[in-house]
Amino acid sequence: MRLKSALLGAAAGIALAPAAFAERGADGHLNIIYWQAPSILNPYLSSGTKDVESASMVLEPLAGFNEKGELFARLAEDIPTLANGGVSEDLTTITWKLKPGLLWSDGTAVTSADVVFSYEYCTHPEGGCAQAARYEGIQTVEALDDLTVKVTFTAPKPNPYNAFVGSTSPIIQKAQFANCLGAAAPQCTEANFGPIGTGPFTVTEFKPNDVISMAANANYRDPAKPAFATVTFKGGGDAAAAGRAVLETGEFDYAWNLQLAPDVLAGMEAAGKGKVINAFGTLVERIEMNMTDPSPSLAEGERSTVKHPHPILSDIRVRKALSMAIDRNLLVEVGYGKAGRPTCNLVPAPEMFASDNTECLTQDVEGAKALLEEAGWTDSDGDGIRDKDGKKLSLLYQTSVNAVRQDFQALVKQWWSEIGVETELKSVDASVFFGGDPGSPDTFQKFYADVEMYANNFDGTDPEPYLSQYLCDKIPGPDNGWQGENINRFCDPAYDTLVAELAKTGEIEKRAEIAKKLNEMLTKDSYVVVPLVDRGRNSAHSNTLGGVVLNTWDSELWNTSDWFRVK
Amino acid sequence: MLTYSIRRLLIAIPTLLFISLVIFLILEMAPGDPLADQPLTVPPEVREKMRAALGLDQPAWVRYLLWLKQFFWTEPLHLVDSLLGTGFADPAGRIVSWQFRAPAMDIIWQRLPQTLQVVGLAYLVGVIIAVPIGIISAYRQYSWFDNIGTFVSMVGFSVPTFFTGVVLIIVFAVNLHWFPSIYDTTLKVTDWESFLKQARQMVMPVTVLALFNASQISRFMRASMLDNLQQDYVRTARAKGMGEKVVVLRHVLRNSLIPVVTVIALGIPTIFGGAIITEQVFKVNGLGQLLITAIYANDLPMVQTLTFIFAALTVLFNLIADVLYGVLDPRIRYD
């Protein structure tokens, strides 16, 4: 067995050798298509995926995440930890060391001043930085010497890998952005459209919302990489056209995020020019239960607020029955195919944080009916809809306009009608639903409905900020302009205490244990959040493009330096 | 004629101001949020700060007046600056697009060549094929040529471009591999080879749009020719013993062109508006695509600027069409 794996390893080494020893730029031209076009190449001014990912070929953070969600050093020499002394015992500081000899693409040296500047740029009060959340809880960022940066937190930070980690928090060049702080940020068009970076490629021309032309970075730290000399990064159109250009006509090498019906994608793949690849992250499509009363009969300013508990959904038996009636396997089959899998967890990954919670995966219509009977909901007038004390078991179910979501709504409505629940469906345009306009009654935060469906995920691999969204004080309401992430208006003192404990815990195993418990408190213990589908991502690459590893923890283009042409 | 034109131009000023106010109010009242496409992982406090950085914390009338100042004062000054190398304009005061955080006009200038090339050429091709088809169809009314022409123009007019476009892509790009399905906007024509490449990628979008334009214009041409062919002066010309060629091409055609020329002139602003759907289908990424992506991103300054420019062009070409009418037809006098 040992010999066999050694031999296999050697064979793989030989097979990879031509790629590994290739010269920089030897493989010519690379074509990438994103059906959403990049608008700006400065991730600090836009957190749109298209902008962050295109910029990630040029700008790099100190450390990134690999396809397994593990940290690895990019510009840093190694990852600072408690064990190697990089993170202080009291969890209040982290000290990063830059790799020596790093150069910007213009040939100047990368120093700790650039790292400090990146922090100052994003935390400037007038800058409107889109990634400000990554620099939260930081007291100071100081340069100890040319290559060392020390970050001091205002309180112990068990997960210090937020600032300068991942493609949303890259290092920008101080010399280029020095005059672009705060309100001046939007005027630096040249810098925002062509940032000088340390990544494998440099921008040669940027046409916003259209195309980026890139060339290999002559000063990239690995002299043999990248294998491609030039890149065209085209944007725009729709997912079907992008898929067609890679899988059917072969004009492009890589297409991002092909949200297409499973059978459409399979048909395209059959043309034989490329492959569809998929990977899973933390994006979960879920139904959120409203714990407060959204009834229009209440006064404006009292609807969907904690003043009035929900008349039907406050009973856990009803929430559980609604969850039991759903066949998640069928939802996956209809909506996502290979790019989805049924889940009962709000935190489905990384593996160490995912709870072993699979009870909801089997549909149980009879059980659901029995549970509703037990809760006192019976069909007393024989019209097929359960009622109690003269009130019908009728729910308003809203979501954003999206073909898959409307299919899901129809299926769920059908299952709920089987257990005697009447459902009224509503769909709102996505820009309004997610827009957060406090004046609009149709936002997901206002939640003027009984249940609503959407998908959400968390940045990076640590679920703490995500789970903290369900604290009592994060409930949206008229007093805070309907801002707040606790969409369900869930409030449990025990939950709050446990989140506070998580914030104090540094040991990773302990953290995982607490996170699992929190996840269960929201899902199988209370059914406040009813997860449906763990949504993966489909991308496609041509058969002649090698080295692609789909990563859902960081930019999809995280390893373009390793991409090569299969000959 | 001159005083008429001046009077029309003066009337255009309040008209345009009114249009700009209407556009602003419509955009203001429309639902949507420029930060809607930012991921949900961005916390609300950060969103609030980003909104303030875009100037959205100002009241609506301040933003409208600011836009007026930017469009009618700062932008023209900037244009003078860039032409003459002077320094009148304050670069900080220009109209800044929310999605690009860059001056909106710069991006419009960048997109203009793409759109003029593809949509403009399609319009030209459309006119060139529509006029002869209209003439022959009218001269040989109800012949097989006229019937085919009527059929083709009905199809061209009623089948939407997003359908014809995708059909062409599937036939000629996916199955036959003759033309690319994605337009390369970075291609620069420097030699014969790159010219051929450019021609190849323009074939499909130009065909789709030209078919649409031609069907419209050829119907106008035909109808106008038919009107004139029945007139007494045609009979007179024939009675004088003139050849059919002279009768049709000199007498009838000239008179028939008067309404058609104005129709063509009125269609020119739509070239600048781009062809939103066709540009999306072929990824030409011109002004039409710029407008639609700005609408999706709720980039109000960009939408406002673009739609206002289209409105101004429409007003201008209306005036040009009216003046042309007077030039072509000596019987029409405005003064």
C-alpha cells in the first residue's frame, strides 16, 4: 500500500512536472467570463462578488482560505497562531510578518506601511468602506518594522483572522491610494480602475461593466507563475450565455456561477467542450418564521414588532409541523440538482462547525398532522383548512422574484395544504426585498409576512458573527430604522448567554461545540429557522484549462497563478 | 427659417428642464436601493455609511439641484477643459456614477464608439436595404417581390430581437462556428486580419438590428411611394413622354422621400440609446447595456444622465426633422 501510494505520487509528480516548471506567460491567453460585469476593481468600495473576485487576481490579502476553508499565507510569511506566538495569550493582539522581498507590480517594495494604510483607508469615517465589518473591534494597527504589523483589538478576539484575510480585505498600495482617503475615494478613478497589486496579474485596461484586460505581473513572487501571459475578463449577459461560451462554443475558458436549471446545464455539458464543477459553502436557502404579528390590522410601527407575539407561529408545534411537511430532497432535485443538497442546519459547513442534525431530511406528513391536532388546530368546519378559536391556520409566505424560489413556493404551498395549512404566496422584486429601504413595506427586514424565504451565508469560515445575528438586541424595528439582522425577532436569553461565551472562547474545539449548540437552538430545538437547501455553486471550465480548484471560502479566482493550458 | 429654429431651440430649454425633473422624480419614487446588490453579509451600520458616502443622506431637492449644476455647468466646463487643456472645472464636482465611483460622462464617452459602430451601422444597413425594397414593392404592387417583402418585414417587425439573436447564435455560433457568440470590445482594428475579425463579430448583431430597422422603414417607403404614384403629376410626366426610370426615380422618389427622411431622422436618437436587448444578447456592452445595468444597480446618477441625454437628442432630432421638412418641400414655410 505504501509503495503503491509512493509510486502514484511519483507518477502524479511527473505528470504535473511540465506545468510546475513552465515559464511565466508560456501558455498564452486566458478568457474568463462573469455574467455579472465588474464595475470597479477596488473591493473596499464595492462588496459585489463580481468586483471582489475580479480584483482578487490583482490584489492580495496577507492570508487567504483554500478550498477546504483552511487558512494559508499569501503575503504573510506564515499564519500567526497562539502556538507560534503570533497571537498573544490574552487574545488581544495578532502580529503578522510579511514575506521578505515582496514587490508591487510597479517594482516598489511591499512594506508594513501598506498594510497599516489599507486599514486606515477602510476605516476612514467618510470613506463608506464596503468591508468595514472586517476591521471591526480593532484598536490600533501599527508597523513594528518594515515587515511586521501588529493589530491590537479592543477586547479579546478569539478569531483574529478577519482583517487582512480573504479577498474582501486585501492590501492596497499606500503610494497609489495616499490621496484617496475618505471623501476623496471616488475621485481616484485611475486607482480604483487599475489598482497596483501583488497578485499574479496586473490590469492593462479596464472598461467598467464590460471587460478587463490583464497581463502577467512581471514582479510576481513566484518567477515561474502565472502560466498565462494575458487575460481577458469579460462581463455581462446572462448565465446561459456564459455557460454556452465555455461549454458549447469553447470561446471562453472559465465561466462563473452558472445558476441554471440542472437539465439545461447537463445539455450544455454534453457538447463536450468543458466541465461543470461544483462546491459547497455556507449558503443556505431557508424559511424564516416570524415570531411577531405582521397583521395589517395593527398600527404602523407595531406590525412585526416584539410588542405583539405571532398568534399562530409562537407555538413551536406549528413551526415544527410546517418543517416536517417539507420534502427537502424533492426541492433539491427541482431547483438545484448537483449544486444543492438538503440540510437541516443553518451552519452547514465547515465540517467541524456542522451539527449532526438530519432529522428533518425525511418528510413526515402524518406526523405533522398529528402535531397540529395536538396543538389544537383542527378542521372544525370541514373546508380543508385547520382552525382554532375561530381563527384559520393561514399564512402569508413571501420571497424574492426568482424562478427557483417561485417553484419552491408552489411546492411548499402544496405540502402545507396537505396538512391543512392555507398559504398565500407573495414575491417581491429582489432589489426591493433586499434593498433595506425603511420606507418600503416589502423588505425582508420589515417582514410584513408570516414566513419568508431567502438564502444567506457568512464570510470566511468562522460562524460567530453569523450566529450573533440572532441576539435579542439585533431585532429590527421602527426604533432602529428597521436595521438589524435578527429577522425572525427570535429572543432567548439562553442563546444570548451562549453567544457571549463563544465570544470569549479561543480554543477551536470548544468554539465548534458552542457553535453547533447555537445552530441547534435555532433549528431543531426551536424551528425558528427552517433550513431547506445547502446551495453549492456551479462554475464551468473548458477541457483545455487546468489547475482550477473551486473554492467557496474565498474568491473563486483564488489560485489563477496555478492555472495552465492543458496541451 | 432661422428665427423659427431659434424659437424652437428656446422652447426646448423649459421642455428639457421639465423632462429632467420628471426623470428625477420617477427615479426618486421608484423602489430600489443602490446597495441592494451588496451581499447580506455587509452589516447595516456599514450600509448606512456607504449610503452617506454616496450622498444619499441629502434631501431629494438638494440632489436634483446638484445634478442640474453638475450637468449644465461642471460637465460642459470639463469638456472645454479636456479639449483646450484649461482648468476651469473642479474635478470633484462632476456627476459620479454610484456603481463605478467614477465620472459618468467618461464612461458614456467610452461606450459611445461601440454603440455607434454596431447600432449605427445596423441603422445605415437597414436604410440602404429598406429604400430600394420599398420602391420596388410599391412600383410592382402585389407582385411576388412585394408579397415576399411584406412577409419578411412583418416577420422582422414582429419577432423580437432577443429571439432572432439567440436563434442566430445557436445556428451560426454553437452549431456552425462561423461567428463568435461574444463580442470582443477590446479588439482594435489595426490590420486586415483584425478588420476581418471585427467584421465577423459584427455580422450577427448588425443583421438582427438591420432586419428590424429595415422592416419598419421599407413599409414607410412603400406607402409613401404608393401615395405619390397615384398623383396627377405622374400621369402628366408620363404623358410628356418621359421614360419610366425618370418618372419613378426623379419625380416620384423625390416626393416620396420627404416623409421617409423625417422618419429616418427621428430614428437617429434611438441609435444613441443603443439597442438594450441586442447589446445584452451579443455582449456588445454599449450604451444600452450601460443603461440597463445602471437600472439594475439603482445607479441613479448614471440612469438620470443617460436618459436625459436621450431625451435631449430626441428633442434635437425632432427639430432637425421639422427643419428638413421645410428644406425638402418648398411649399412648407414656418415663418
